[in-house]
Amino acid sequence: MRRFLPILLALAVAAPAHPQAKPTPKPAKSKPANPPKSAPLISLTQQERAQQLLSRFTFGPRPGDLEKVIALTPEKWFEQQLNPAAIPDAALDHRLADYTTLNLQPDQALQLFPDHFTIAITAEGKRPYPTDPLLLAMYQVQVYKLNKDIDSKKTNANGQLITPPPTDAEAAAQKKTDQETAARIAGELFALPKNQRMAMLIKLPVPDRIAFTTYVAAGGPLEAQKNLLLADFNPREREIFNGMAANIGAPHYLIDELSQAKILRAILSERQLQEVMSDFWFNHFNIFIGKDSDTWYTTSFERDAIRKHALGKFRDLLLATAQTPAMMIYLDNWLSIGPDSQANGVNPANPNSKKGNHGLNENYGREVMELHTVGVNGGYTQADVTALSAILTGWTVDRPNQGGPFQYDYKKHEPGPKQWLRRTISSEPVLPNASPAATQTGMKEGIEALTILAADPHTAHFISYKLAQRFVADDPPPALVDRMAATYLATDGDIKAILRTLVQSPEFNSRKYFRNKVKTPMEFVASAFRTTATDPVNPGALVNTLKTMGMPLYYALPPTGYYITADQWMNSTALVDRLNFAYSLAGNKFANQKFDSAHVLALGLMSQPASSPAPEMSTTERSNRAKFSEALLTAEIHNGTTNQPPPDAAGQDIALHVLEDTLIGNDVSTQTNQLIHKQITEIPTTNSTDTLNLLTALVMGSPEFQLR
């Protein structure tokens, strides 16, 4: 039986009216004339420092991680994490091996999982079928599905369907026939040597291929056969199988794999700092996967621009993102054409020739300064936005509808000098019949401009502010930001050096900034799995959960990305979603995900560190806990009952204490404990396992677990 507790109170902090409005960082040097004297910072203990590093630079500590970091020392652990290439990651690599699209170039991905337009023009004969036998077999399946879909919607002169939809009985009979066909084909395939199975599959009639790939891929009694079959296919054969199993116009398959891989990386990777920083930088250089061709460009954008440069020099990261089709398409720079360019009809030999109607698109020129580098208070004007947009004309994409690469097109480039940020940017004009090398001179203008932005002191401060906001406090201490900015300038934007300045700072290692950051939905879900050592067997369900919680992966529409501050995520609705997720997970009611609360309890009993005195809470932590506690008191959760004897209160207290140590790292507040006991009393369980599951869920839903 499900029970619901009514939501009577809301959190004191409401969600902003425009949840994705651009946050305005404080300008540099924004200090009052006579600043009040602040209380001296209280240093963290060695154990707390290890907890601080694990909570900020991982997606949550796993059982035993705290002890390992203390034994190694926090300093050495952090240095190890700064060099991810030296950290083995076999378990994650094994899981990601099934996600073949992660390593494809965009044109390869689009060829294997063509969009609806590509399939349609192939079906109409406007584009030839592939000559490769494997690709041909996959395209035949996709075209067949499209034609069948079109035929099912055709109407006669009276507007009636020519082919009526099947009755329920007819649909059930067809499903049974197709399942029998799939089972028969599976038997025939397994009778063949492994290297001959795909050759047989692609020679089958198209309806048989569809029946087999549909019902083997759909789970059920054929799920085990599918797993065996895919394990025996080589990577390219697996790609073809998945392409045949996909729906018409299947780039969504690329999104599914990318999103699931992201949550798997967050939960399973040993290279946690790299994953945390990749998440940070993707959000900083945000693109929207649902915009046009970015559906098939986002994978390479994250892989080759973001993750590759996440711990390098900021200039390299900036240039890498700028020279991607994904960014050019998302911020429309590929549409930007110089008014006096050849692409706008101007003949270089006759500058007075009539111009066309094309012009600049200033989206990227504006956002690369406002959001990527110097910040909104970076000292630029609208004229500088226009000038930078002219400088970056010609930075475009070759054949975006076919997954082509980034391209510099000199014919689109605005010729002549540009006055920008109190300096002149220019390049040699491209003369008629110029050599290929000479046509690239305008490209150097853009590289020069972005290099100038990367070296600007405003950029040093803005990037330092954003990093401190993510890893220290929503309102980061100005003195720390200034020191980080100084490191940025002294090291030419070395991200590792800036992070070292942050983690070695008195502020980061102080009680004031301990457990004061609210987890985003991504951080919450990943930490729920990591702290309980739970294997994520259904990452697709977790991706859907993040949608429910308001954070669909890769779908942040504005260039600001998702909020990294509490104001977006700390409200009663958000906590209801988190509590319900925690209860479903702990109660083994979440998408066939196995969860073992008893195992979590046992891990806690065996590995919890020696207890330290409960630390004095900072003002921010006390405020956040109080707000979450109000929601915890009134939030909606679900539960059922059984018929076994209830556990005694003393056993509950012991289990609760161990779970708190295991999942949070120290005791929760008295107020939270009282609220948890209140929930246990008001939602009776008559089974010790159910009680343990409920305790685990309530700890995961507690104010303390929402903080990092």
C-alpha cells in the first residue's frame, strides 16, 4: 500500500523566476570601502580535509575511499587525480566498450545512424544506397521502416486510411509471429561460426532482419541471446546491428549512448577529477544537443575538445571549443558572413561591386567574451562584439548535414582591419588565384583574438571565480579568487596550477566552506550510487531520472548551461523528487536496479573511520540543513508494509548511525535524526529489511546528503 505525506511547507528559498537566466558574477575588486573584519577561519582536520576533497572533486566517496585518501594523504591523492592518464580505469572501460558511438567521428556516426532526412532522400532515390554490404543492409532496413510508416498514413479521396490499422488481435498475432521468427533466426545464427553470423543476418529478407533485431533487442526471453550475440560480434558488426534495431531517423541513439556514458563515467570512473572537470567545462562552454546537427556533433565536442583539454591550458581549451562544428552551429557562427566578403558577392578586384544581403551573426562573438572568457564586466563594448564577430567570419562547418568537420572558409571572411579592444586586428588580403596557404591568413585573426582573450586579466578573474563558485562556495571569497587569478596569469592559464591554488587555500580547508554546496541532480544521483557501492545496471533509467529532476543531460538550452548554485536546486519540489528516487532505489523499486541496504550497512560496519567530534556547522551549512529539514518534514515519499515483526528502536538507532557515517561521513544533526524517526513512526514497517531500506532512503534524502 502506498502512502503519501502532504507537502505543507515550502523551502525558504524559492526557485528563481527564470531558472536559466544568466548569473551575473561579482565584478573584480568588488570590495566595500571599509570591509568588516571577518572571523578567523577554523581549519579542517586531516580527515575532514580528505572528506572535503572527495566531496568536491569526485561524484561522491565510495565506501573505503576516505580511508585510502587519509592513508595516501590528501595532497598525494589530489596529485594522482591531476594525472588521469596514469590511473587505470578497467571497470569503466569494460562498460563503455558496448557504447560504440563514443569513438566515432560525426560523419561515421551519422552514416551508421542516419537522420530522417537522409533516409527519406535515400528512399526517394535522390541519394544512392551505400555500397558497403553492411551499411547497405542497415539502410535497407531503415528505408523499409520508413516506407511502411508512410504507407500506414496514406488516405483515399475521402480522407480515410487506405490500410486500416491492425486490430488488437491482429497486432498480437503479428507480434507472436515475429517473435517466433526472431527465435528461429537466433538458433540458426548460433549454429554458425562467429565470423559468419553477420554475413547470414544481412542476407535475410528485410522483414526478417527487422523482426530479429526488434525482438532480440527488446529484452524478454531473447535478451540473453542478444547479449551473447553482441559479445561475439566485432565492434563494427555491433554498430550495424544497433543501426538495424533503431527507429527511423536514429541520431537519438547517439544521444542515448552519450548520456548513459556520462552517468556511467560519473559513477564508475577512477579518474574522478577528470570527470568532474569535464562536467564543469562542458557546462561552461555549453552547447545544446537538440539544436540541428549538434545531435551528431556533441559526442566529439565533449570527447575531443572538453575532456581532452579539461586539465590543460585554458587557451588550448578555448581554441579547441572554438574550432568545433558543435560550437559553430550552436552559436550560429557558421551562418556569419562578412558584409564585404566574396561570399556576399563582393569581387576583391572590384571592392565597389554590389553586395548581397548576408551579414554578421554576433551570437558567438558576444558569448565567447561574456560567458567563455572576460565575463560581462570584462570591459568590452557592443562595438567590440561586432568587431570580434567580423574577425571570426569564415569559421564555419563543412557539410553539417553530413557530419563534416570544422572549416575555415576565406570567402566568408570579412576583409580589412578591425578595431577591437583598443587594438587593431588584421591579416593579409586574399588575392585572386592565391595559394591554399594564402587563403588561410584570415584564420590567424581569430586565433590571435582568442589568444588575447585567454591572456586577459579579466578572463583570469572570471575563470577563477567560476571555479571557486563550483568548488568552494556559491559566493566565493574574493581573496581566494584574486590568488587563483594571479596563478592563472603566472602560469599562462594552467588549469592544474589554478586548482592547486584552490585546494591548498585556507578558505577551501576551513570550516566555513565545509559542506556548504548543494548537489545538482547529477551529483545527487551519482553520489547515491557511489556512496552505496551500487552497480548502475540501468543507466538509461538514470538518464530519465535526471530529466524528471530538471537536469536532462546535454539539454541545457541557454549558453549559460545549468546552475551550479543552490538557488536552482534547493526547493521542496526538488527534494520530493530526490526522496522519491531514494525510496525507489533503496526499496528495489527502481527500473530493475538491484540495491542491497544490508550490504551498505555491512560496508559501513567494516570500513567506517574512527569517529571524530561533530564539527561546528558553518552559517551556510546550518541554513541549508534547516531549509532541507523543512522539506524533509513535509515531503512526499512512498512506502509499503509487510507482516514480519518490526525491529526494535535501539537497532534502528545503531543502523541509522552507521548509515550516516557511511553515506555522509559524519553524524547528521539532531533535527534531522528527529525527522527521520518521525518518518519511521508515521510510516510503519513490520519488516526489518523494509525498515533498513527506509532508513537508507531517508539518509539519502536528508539535508546533509544533499550537501557536498
